[in-house]
Amino acid sequence: MAPTHNPNQCPMESILGQIMGPWTPYILWLLSNEESLRFGQLSALIPDISAKVLTDRLRKLEASGLVHRDYQPTVPPTVYYSLTERGAELHDVLQGLNKVALRWDAEDREKQGKSDSEVIAAE
């Protein structure tokens, strides 16, 4: 009899649960390429995200110990976000995913370009 899979006991399920979700990998990727970013900077880099969703994602990442929130009691308050030591460990993984994503995008564009030219030639 094969052993049953319990996702609660799988370390991979745990880490994927922390880093997956709408916008979460992209937020981590942005932070992995900067020392720190303010909320407004993150929002500007992700124009399609709502302030509520960005806030929720950052809170989740902070609770997971991947993102550090540095609150400065200035007027108006200044908040910087950066990766914790644990979050910074994801840098190479995120860079690898970015490399694959760019390659796949180029391949898909090339295929799409060939498809378009094949359609034009057939007309």
C-alpha cells in the first residue's frame, strides 16, 4: 500500500503556501532586487494591484517572516519594506524563475510570430 500524502507534513507545501498567491511572487522578486522599497514605490511598480491587495500581500509576507516592515514615525509616516534574511534566501530561486519566464516568453512570441507568418503565407 502506497503511503498517503499529507501536505501539512511536506516542507515544500509549506514554503509554496508562503510564497504563492496573487502578486506575491512578483512582490518578492521586486524586493529581492532592491535593498528596500516604500509602499508607494511598490504600488507604482505594480500598477494593476489595488492598495488593499498590496497591503494584504505584504502583511502575509511579514507574518511569514519573509518581509521586514520598517515603520518610521515621520509626518507623514514612512514605511519601508525589505526582505528578511529568510526572504533573501529566495533571491536565486526568483532569479532562476525569471530567467525561465523570459525564455518561455521569447519562445512563445517566436511561435506566435511563426504562426502569424504561416497564416499570412497561406492567405
